[in-house]
Amino acid sequence: MPAQPLPAPTRAVRLAGLLYLVIIVTGLSAELLLRGPLLTGGPEQIAAAVSAALPRFRMALLADLVMLGADIALALLFWRLLRGVSEGAALAAMVLRLMQATLIGAALVLLSALPFALAQGEIALAALLAELHATGYDVGLILFGANSLIMARLLCMSGGVPKVILGGIALSGLVYMTGGLARLAAPAALEVIQFAYALPMLAESALCLWLLLRGRI
């Protein structure tokens, strides 16, 4: 009879839940509350909105930076917690999440240059930087989508998380990959696909709460 993986330490699992919570709060705050409303419309509208709310824009950058650090820490922690379930799959999930973090970091560097472009009167360049950031973020989500599929499988094998949550995580992976590919191949479809992101928000919040409150993985 094959050896069963040892249960993950409750404290480490709850730490993973806490990191997940930081990622959700800072990521959604940066995208939906702070930065997102400033980067809508044409180049002139973006320039006017960002110029009028630079502190808010920079706060979004800091929130993204906190999210990035938590994401890297969570990638390493999940690998530690799940390598006993399947070392190869846990390693693949960690690498994909770290690759996503690398892309998000690069996109963040591009976005941080937007105020400097505006200061030089380069409105078209500022809009281009915003678009490159969005593209880098969505390409990163393709990798995160693949990570989500692997994580759903790993957590299913581990047996500590309800299957309804894992089904949501797996479907979230497909949503992320579809959205990222649409950014590259069919940008006109992005507006329709945006509604599907409600599923990942719900599924990841459920997983976060499970890890935090139940401490099981």
C-alpha cells in the first residue's frame, strides 16, 4: 500500500491563507479601487485622470508590490506544503506562479514610468505604458491559469479541501487562460470575458477562507 502524505502543519496552512488574503485585498484594491478607474478611456482621459490623482496612482503601485511579495511567498509555501503529495506537480505549480510574478513585476516597472511620461507631455507614450502593463498582467494570468489547474489537482490529491472549492479553482484557471489569450488574440472579446472573472474572485476567496479558518489542505 503506497505511503500517504503527512498532513500539512495547521499553522503553515493558515499562513498560506493569510498570504492569500493579502493577495486578494491588495490586488483587488489596486485594480478595482485605485488604478482601474484612472486607466479608462482614451489617452487624453487617462492622462487627465492620472495627473489629477497621482498619490492614488502611486498607492496602487505600492499595493501591487505588496501583492507581488505575498504571491512569491505563497508560491514557495505551497511548494513546501504540497511537495509530499506530488513533488513534480508542486514544483511545476511553484514555477508557474513565480513566472507569473516575474511578468507582473515587469509590467509594474512599465506602469511606474507612466507619471514620468506625462511629466514630459508624452500622452501617447503614457497610454502605451498602461496598455503594456495590462498585456503583461494578462499574459501572467495565462501562467496563473495553468498554475490553478495544477493546484486544483494537487489539493484534490491531498484531500483536505472540499471538491466544490477545487472545482471553482479549476474553472478559474480556464477563465484566467481564456482572458489572457483573448488579450493577445481577440481584444474585442475582453469586455464580455470580464464578467467571468467573478468566478475566480469567488473561488479564490473561498479557498482563502478555508485555509485560514480550517487550516487544512
